[in-house]
Amino acid sequence: MVSSPADRPTATELIEAVREYLERDVMPLEGRTGFHARVARNALGMIQRELDLGPGLEAECRDRLAELLGDSRKDLSLRELEGELVTAIRAGDFDERLSEVAECVRKAVDAKLAISNPEYFVE
Amino acid sequence: MSRLSPEEITARLEAAFDRHFGFKPTIANLRRLTGGASRETWSFDIDADADSGLPGGLILRRDPGKTPLALERSTEAGLLSAAYDAGVPVPQIVCKLDDDDGLGPAFIMERIEGETIPRKILRDAEYAEARPKMSAQCGEILAKIHAINFEDLGLPAPGDAHPVDDQIKQYRQLLDGFGEPHPAFELGLKYLEESKPPLARLALVHGDFRNGNLIVGPDGIRSVLDWELAHIGDPLEDFGWLCVRSWRFGEDSNEVGGFGHLEDLCEAYEAAGGDSVSPESVRFWEIFGTVKWGVICIVQAFTHLNGLTRSVELATLGRRVCEMEYDVMRLLPW
């Protein structure tokens, strides 16, 4: 639940209402309109999962990456840390620790996928 | 060239037929087709008389704006003609349009009836007999494409370096330009750079040969679409791309487009005159294709975010990028 001064419907209830409208009235339409309604419905699922999981997953990813990159990086944002990691991988700084890097990157990708499309996970 | 309303397109098409063929047909059933989020494909019918030699069902391909990573429309039209002559199943070009037609870079081609929506091709009973044939058909078609003489097609000639080098460089630049770091793709590019197989030969590569760009009937593949990513490169690139997990549309155990197996593809390719291909050598190009599709999704999402083409479809492609990151991380050896 997002904290907010707004009246009901809550963000979740609004998403639900829009989703019902798309599924009932728009998705059955032929062609691009129906197809885009399906895309829009899927986007609502992403927003809902992001509201539920986003803050927790972001903190976990950030902490893991800060640990990998070293203590001096502990105040950087997740985006900044990922930028540093890209630079370091390209420079070959992690060539001796690639499986460790890959492990960290896998967890970060899993976090994004859990929000955007959890059905895509294998196993 | 900007977006045009259906009425404007109808009027300009009528005028274009008048200019190129000397008659003004009635344009009917004009509708925009799903697919090709940034470039426009319109289907329409004309009341062509038998003397004109024109088919009644036609397709207009046009660009509302500039798209990176894709060919000019005129080069695409030339490629389609060359493929047609080589016996590749493709629509025949009816007319290349020019600036005076007012439709932007565009051409008109015959409309081939059939299904392109992958989920229907993979699941509908109508295509149950087509599916087991399609992997071998792809092999045969790819052998024909890779045998086309690519010298006079107007495609940029590759330099002396391995053809993958230029693309790796291009993808790095694109990735850096958007300011959204993707460590998974950086690992993928590092692997590609360090593991590239020796280049056996150069060939015309379709560049987007996959489920979704094939017109399929109950009898199998009827046409190969979307030549706009064609280039000169390693023919195995088309094999890897066809096997990228996104194009399996949920049928993950069928590694070729969700409909078939790599062994059938390679066997048919060889039988049709193509080089011998080992399934292992396709893996490198599957990783390459997965990174490439991830980069294209980012480009597409930013086409929306930068305001060039606002679209919920393009926007959500940005959220599909992590699917390709996930697949790359599954394919890498580390």
C-alpha cells in the first residue's frame, strides 16, 4: 500500500478499475486497439507489482552492488552503482571475479523481472 | 514526414496510382496493421482491372519518422526484389513511391494472405500441420537468402574486422547514450568480444528472420517479411536470432521460433545448399541476438520517451528489456 493523502479508491483500486475496463470493453476489439489494450493491461500489472515490491527490491539491489564495488561506493544510488559496474566490467577490472559479478547481476535482473514480468522466470 | 490520417493516406494513394499507373482506383478497406511499432504498415484493396496486372490486395509500407538501426525504404524494396528473384517467398513489389507522392519513404507491395501473429501460429489448430514443417522450411529459405549476391544491393560493405565488432561498438554507444546502465548486456558484450568464432564467410543476413515476420498458412511458410534490418555479415547470425527466446512466445522447448528444433533447421539448410552448421555454433549468435533485441527494445522505449512516437506499446518495450537481460545471464558461462 502506498501512503498518500488521497481518498479512496486507493492506487491499487484505481488500477483494478482501469484493468477491468480494458479487459471488458477494449481488449475484445479487433486490430491495434484491442492489441494495445492488452499491452496497457499488462503495464498496469507492472505498476501494481512495482508499488508492492519496488522499494524493498531497490534497497536490496543497491546494497548488494555497493558491497561488490567496495566501501567507498556505499552512498551512491543504484543507477550510479550500475554505471560504475558497467565501466569496471568494460575496463576488465572484474576479470578475475566474473562469476561473483554475474551472481550479483543475476539477482539484480531477477528483481527487475519480478516487477515487469514474473511469468518469464524459468523453473 | 509525419503521421497521416487514413483519409489523407487514401487521397495520396489514389494520386500515386494516377501518377505511376495512369488510373485512379477506389481505395477500400484501408487499415493499419499491428506489428512494426515504429514503422507503418497499411493494408488496402483496389478495384484493379485485369489489364493493369495489379493484385487487388496491397500493402503500403511507410515511415512516419526516422528510425535508427534500420534501412532506408528504397534499399528494403531493392532487397525484396532480389529475394523474390532468388526464389525466397516474399511479396512482390508493385511500386516504389517517391517524394512527389507525399507519403514519405514508402513502397507498395502485394498482400500475401496468412497469419503473422506468433501466438496464433503456435497454438491455433489451423496451423497444426504447418508447425512441424516450419523449422525445415526456415532452413531452406535461409539457404536461399544466404546465397544471394549481396554486392549490388546498396548495403554498407563490412570493413576488415569481424562483422560482429562493428555491431558490438554500435550497441555500446547506444547503451551509453541513454544513460541507463545495463551490466547484464555489458557482460554479454564482453563475452561476445572474447568468444567470437572465426568467420566462415560473408553473406546477406536478413537480420530479423523470426516468428512474427513470417506469413504462415495451413500449408506452412508463405512469405518472409521485414527486411529492414538486413546487412552483410555472418550467416549464422540469422540462426541465432531465430532461436532467441522472445520469438518462442512461451513455447520454450521449441528453440526455433517456438515451433521447431535446431537439428531440423540445420539439416534442411545443408540439404538446400547451405554450409554445415553445428547447433553449438548457433549459441554465440543466440547470445548476440538476445543482446541486440534488448538494445532495440531500449531504443524503441526511448522513441516513445523522447516524444518521437508516443505509444503504450513502445513504452512497455522498455520494461521487456530485463527479459533479455535474464536470458543473456542464463546463456553466459559465468
